[in-house]
Amino acid sequence: MCMVSEPQPGLCSGIEPLLTPYAGYDVGVADEYDTNVGEIITDARDAAEADVGIVGIPFDTACVAGPRGSRLGPKAVRDELTHGTCYNPGLDVDISRGIDVVDYGDVDVDQTDVLAAHGRVEQALTAITADGVVPVSIGGDHSLTYPTAKAMMNAVDGDVGVINIDAHHDVRHSHGGELSSGTPFRRLLEDDADQLAGENFVELGLSGWHNSKYYVDWVRDIGAEIVTARDVHQDGTEHAVERALDAATDGTAAVFVSVDIDVLDAGSAPGTCAPSPGGLHTHQLLELVYQLGRHDLIRGFDLHEVAPPLDADGVTAKAGAAVVTQFLGARRASQ
């Protein structure tokens, strides 16, 4: 059962020193017949309650696989959100009503200290989750999934499931004793809280010639579920979602979903530190996010590794914004 505190006036109460407010969404030309996604997002400082809360984490110091730049991801994804409207005809879902979305701003992180940055993220998101809000964190390098998912663990009484939608396993040993974007899920699995069992961990989207057999064998040995990008291509998204949820929800009180944008094929997401030829198609990722995001055990979601300096015409940031909007649609549909 989730341990949820009574919301206090102003959702940022108690964590404001950890946050830098977001300047706001520029929705451009208003249209009385259309609602822009930016128009439905309220400043968390002015809200007493919410269903979903957007949190930026502009941090990429732990990126070791390639060039950095994902610290600029939160702004780029937010900017692209305002190019979207609130209705999806394929899903017949309208997020202009029936869901309360707030923006907490960015976690004010120390770019020179990975552990300190992670600690601030964990503290802020633990409070947000305990208030009954589902955080949508936008990073940032993938090391950040340790504090974002750990925050959900802190706010939940019971075992949890974690689904990593990623071209890479990210269960590496520390690089030279230091934490990195390749280590978050090993940290969660080996965390002293012992809330994430191997059987409740899912690797969804592993692809190409990007992964070590040593680590994939370890993932199998702990009993985790592996659904590769090739599995999704051959068997479809519905089967992938069924396998992922069967594992992540088995005996758990809550589930966290993490998306590394490099799970997409390199042609669809060039703006990331480790592009992945042979990855998922954009429509496959969006369908996975929608089907997973509707489940009633979902208590946290993050998106990482959108790196605007590496992007081509904002293609990857647009894909990231689509992922966030798709998750909002999933939460609306779940109600």
C-alpha cells in the first residue's frame, strides 16, 4: 500500500529550496478551438493538488558513453511540448480536461558532484510522490534513474517493479569506482532497502551490438525479464507490454517506468550520447508508453538522454515531447 501524506497548500511546500522554478510555457498563438499542451500545465507553487508533476533535472555529469549535452534536455523537451495539442485521434483521448498537470521547475543540482545531485533529486521526488503526485522527470543522463526510482521506493511501503525502456542494460559495475549513466539499475537492484527483486525488473528494448554478454547474462541470472527490440519488431508491442507488466507487477505495490531516448533507432533519435541503429520505431515506443502508463500501479516515470547539442533539427527533442505527452494521455485514460 502506498504511504501518501495529505497535500499541503502549494505543492512545492517544503521542497522549494531544492527547486528552480520554470519560466513558463509559451503557447504562441491562442486558438479557441484547440488547447495547447502548455496551456494545461500549472505552476506547482500555485496548486494544492495534481495528478502528474513535471520535474526537470538538468544534469549530465555522469554521462560516460559519449558526448554530453543532456543537461539541456529538460528545456528542449518542454519547448517542444508547446507544439502539441491535447487531443490524439488515434487514442481518442483528450488531456485538456480530466487531468491536473503541474510543473515543479528544475531540481537545482550541483554539476560537479554526482552523489550530491542525486541526493537532491531523491529528496525532492520523494516528497512529490508522497503527496500522491506521479512525477514525470525529464533529464539529464540516465544515472538519474537511481534517485528518481529510489524516491518512489521511499514513498511506497512494499516491493516495487522497474521497467527500463532502453537500448542498453545500464547494470554495469561502477566505472573506476564512480557512478555513471551505465549503473542506475544495478544500484537499484542492490539497494539496501531490498524493494526491487530481479524478478520484478524488466529490460525492454535492448538492441544491436551495444551490450556486454557478461551483463546480459547477469540480468538473466537474477531472474529479470528481457524483451529485446527485435522481440518488439517481431512479436509486436502488445506482447512486449504483457511480458513487462507480468514481471513488474508480480507481488509489487508500485511500478516505475524509465525511458532512455536512445531506445529509438538512431535515425529517429540522433540527439543522444549513444545513438542506436536498429532500435525501436517511434510509433512502437509511444504505444509502449501508452499501454504501460495506463496501469494503476504506475507511480513514477522518467525520460532521459535527450541531448539538444547533438540533435538534428530538434528531431530527438520532438520525440521526447511526444513521449511525455503520450504518458499524460495514458494517465488521463487510466482515470
